[in-house]
Amino acid sequence: MSRGMDSASTDQLGVTRCGNVEFRWGQRTYVMGIVNVAPDSFSGDGLRDVDAAVAQGQRFAAEGADIIDVGGESTRPDFIPVSIEEELKRVLPVIERLAGELSVPISIDTYKAAVAREAMAAGARMINDVWGLKQDRELARVAADNGVPLVITQNQRGASFHQFFPELVADLKRSVQLALKAGVDWNNIIVDPGVGFGKTVEQNLEIIRRLSELRSIGRPVLLGTSRKSFIGLVLDLPVDQRLEGTAASVAIGIAGGADIVRVHDVGQMVRVVRMSDAIVRGSPSWPGIEMADISLPATIYLGLGSNLGDRMGSLTMALERLSQRVTIREISSVYETEPLGFKEQPLFLNAVVSAMTELDPFELLRFTKQIESDLGRKPGFRNAPRPIDIDILFYGDLVTRTPELTIPHPAVAERAFVLVPLVEIAPEFVHPLSQRKVDDLLAEVDGLDGVRGVGRLSLKGTIN
């Protein structure tokens, strides 16, 4: 073991890499969104349809989830075990789609090594084991061989503790040792006290109350309380009315040192996390962004595109919807362009808009994704046809890369269909990374012959 397990300080938890994302423990609380493809899920949100599960994962990413956790077998107390083949049939198509379409890392919720191994091949980059390696110890080897984070959950089903909390901590430490012996890197271990797994209401409440004591293990803590039965028993509420109870447990858990919260209601819990982090850590939880980097109102540049249906009409409707929450300043001409990647699709119409906004970057992202959804955009493959596309090209001088948002847009300097309309309205704008004017970037880009002006958009009240 590379570090002592009694290391309790948050700043000693280090960094865990998950795919292309780094989790820097102690800086903020991360949100794991639950995508259930088990029809008998206790929470009532189990999905059978792959498209519906993928759409839910995409929505969670847009709402601010840092990890998407895909599970194919219910873990409710009276769950019916499913075969490895059935579990793989449920989870693999969802993982493959989400891993190919999202920058947010995908976790596989399973206790079976065979399922985890196939999930890794499909694109998962984390393993979430609700049995703490007690059902299938080979699971730790899968995590070690793939170099991925492993969530170890304390599951009390079939056991009883005389001194509840000290024995829970000791049991988690034993599971951590199993992971280390199998070759799992110390920095890839995350512990979960297992709220709801074989515990009484009083024991679940005690876990949340004493969460800070799990620091003695020396690893980041995941807390999963979302919609669970102890909330229903305390409040005498059914599973679909436990939002406030979940929010209270999440907020108090963050005060007690939770590093990840696993939730069903991502949009609402992201707001709870941000507020709790602002109180507990002293600043709002904007992943990858320091407060000093944000100056409001901010000047933003947005790229608009459409190649399905009434293309010009879709651009106009998107512009009108945007104007409800941002102040439009300038609108470029509309240009017709060839599609990228997948060529067997209609030509695109593209434009660039400059605006002022009081929305922070993630509020702006969620706002634009909601407009896309409202105007009929559906989940699809990379570079697929779409009725509307709204990209955040620049947000002032901000430079950030997070699981859900990269600013400046990483392809701005390579795309003639973005640079041509951008230079039309802001030729002197300086790219925050390259420190070069966009008109200089345009002089070096290929494909200018394929960008043809075809008209203009207009919006009453635009500032010129």
C-alpha cells in the first residue's frame, strides 16, 4: 500500500483520473447521475429502451453530472438477480452510446467481474461495486488491469454489527485491502458507506451524521442517499416525493465531507451541491473554473447550425429563444456549408451570434441544451444530422476544460464555417488560447470555398 490508510486530511486525497477527466478531491463535490436499465429499480426510474436511457444520460450531462453511472440489475432489498448475459444485454448498448457521445466518464454499476470487463471494452471508465468485493473478488483485478477508479461499498446484508459504525469502518478498510492486494492503485479507490444496504433507518441516519469519521480510511467518500427508503420512512412519503429529503441528506453529507453524491434528480441536486459547496468550501462549485475567471455580464459568441427541416426557421426560432435570457448584440450572415464527418446528409446553414449574459457558463450550457431539445434535437451519433445545434464558442476570455464543457470550443480555429461568420462580426477578437486574432486564423483555414452566404437572420432589438 503506497499510503497509510489513516491519512484523514482532505488535501491528502490527491487526484483520481477517470478517462480523460481528473477528479481533484477536496476542491468541490462531484455529482454522479444514475441511469437505471433495470426495470425493477426501487426508484421507479428503470428504463428498458436504449434510446431513453441514452437521452437520460445526455440530459444528466447537460444538467451538470460529472459521472454517469449505468446499472442493469436492481439492488433493492428484494431484488431478483439477473444473469451475466441479461445484464450485459441491458448495459452495453447504453454504455457504448454514451461513451461515444459524451465527454463525461461512464461508470458501470455491477458486482460481477465479467460484466465489468465487457463494460470497460464498451467505454466505461469506472466500476461501482455495491458488494465491496465480497461477491466477486476478481472484480478488483478488472479495475487494476484497466487502471480505472473502483467504488467500494459497505454492504451489510446478511450480517449484523454489535458496534455499528466502528465495525462499518473496519469492514470498509478490509475491502480496501482486498483491492490493494489485487493491484488497484491507492488513488483509484473510492469508498461508499452503503446507505440503504442492509441498514436500519437509525443506522442510515448515523452514517450521514458521522460521515466525517470515514476520513480515517484516507480515501474520497461517495454518498448515495437518493430517494432511499429511510427518507420515505422518516417523512412518510413514497419514492416519487423524496426530493427534499434527498436534498437535505446531500447537503448535510457535503458538510460531513462527501466527495461524490450519487443521485437520480441531477438538475436539482447540482444546485444543492453548488450551494452547499459555497457554504462549506467558501465558493460556488463551478468545476474547473475559479471565481476570478468569471466577470459578469460576459460577452459570449455562439455558433448556430441546422440541416434538417426548415433550416432558416430553426435558426430564427433558436435566436428568439436565446434572446429571452441573453442580450443579442450582433448576428452574422447565414452561410451554407458542407457537413463534417458523416457526408450522407443535407447541407448545413450556419451563423454566429455575439451576446451579453449574466448566466454562468454552466447555466448557459443548460439553457442552450434545453433550446435544442425543445426545437426537436434528438440523441444521435457524432456529426449526425440535426434540426438545431448551438455551440458556446467563447465565454469572455475564459479558458476551461471540464467533463461537460470546454471553452473556447476546441474546433473553432479549424472550422471555416465558424470562422467566416465570426470574422464578419468580430474580426479583431483574440482567441484566448492562441492569442491570435480570428481574422488571422481564418487566413490559414481550409475549406473557404465551401462556405456560401445565403441570407441573414434578424431579431428586433438587436444592438448593432
